[in-house]
Amino acid sequence: MLPRNWARHLSGFLLAIIVLSGSALGRESEAELLQHIQREQNPVRKARLEIKLADLKLQQAGAAYGKGDVEAGAKLLETFLGQMKSAWKALQESGRMAHKQPEGFKELDIALREDARSLEDLKRRIAYFDRGPVEKCIQEIEGIRSEVLHALFPAAKPRTGNAPAAPRNSTTPATAARVR
């Protein structure tokens, strides 16, 4: 037989499960992430935590822009960018060679790629005249990603925004011989 106040016990039990599952899924608050970052000594784990905090800031920036609060959105984008730079700096200062020990570097590359897509989506959703901070953030994120890729693949040429255009009416010895 069920106790009289079974509904209260069940609701308390369900609430405890929800709270525990939320923290088990890695949904930490901003304050918890900041505390973990300050305490963390391992540079790879510290970079991962900074990436999580940066993603949280990017979500908050998107929400602020969605509400029409352009100033708050721009400030949150600056904070987001600072966290991503901090994650990159932590990995650079770790002494690890990215092409031999890619742990952390790969996660940063993936996060930068995903965040660049999110920023492009955000840029399309906001007014043309409010896009400046978002475009600047995209350029900086792509610059950091280029550095990360160069660290992961040092023999490869650094990425540039666009491939150079082929010159027009160029007459090299090989093309001059074909023309005649």
C-alpha cells in the first residue's frame, strides 16, 4: 500500500533526479565554471572548461541579440572571444606539441568551427547595422582557428580567407608556347 503523502515523495524524488541529471550532463553554471577554471592545473582540462564557458557566453549573446539588446550582446561576444583566446593561450603555454599530442587542440578546433557557424547564423538574424561586433568576432575566431590548425598541421600552409585569384592575361613561358 502507498503512503498517504506518496505524491510529495515522488515529486521530491523526481526533482532530485532532474537536478542530478542536469549536473551530470555537464550543465554547470557560470560561477561553477569560473571556480573550476581557477582551480584547474591541467592546461587541457582548463582549456576545455574555458571552451564551455565561452559557449555559454555565446548562447547568452545570441539571446541578448534576440531580445534586441545590441550593447549587451556585443559585450557578451567580447567575453566569449576572451574565453576562446584564453583557452588557446592555455594550450600554447602547456608545452604540448599539438601535432604529437592533439588532445585539447582538436577540441578547440571543433569548438571554433562550430562557433563560427553559430556566429554566421547570428549575423543573419540581426539587423545589418548591428552586425559589426559579430563580424569582428567571426574574423578573430577564424584567425585563432587558423593558428590552431597550423599548430596541429605544421607542415601545411596557414589558411587564408580566400584563395588568390589567378592573374588575367598572364603570359608565362608555358602559356606563351601553347598560344603560338
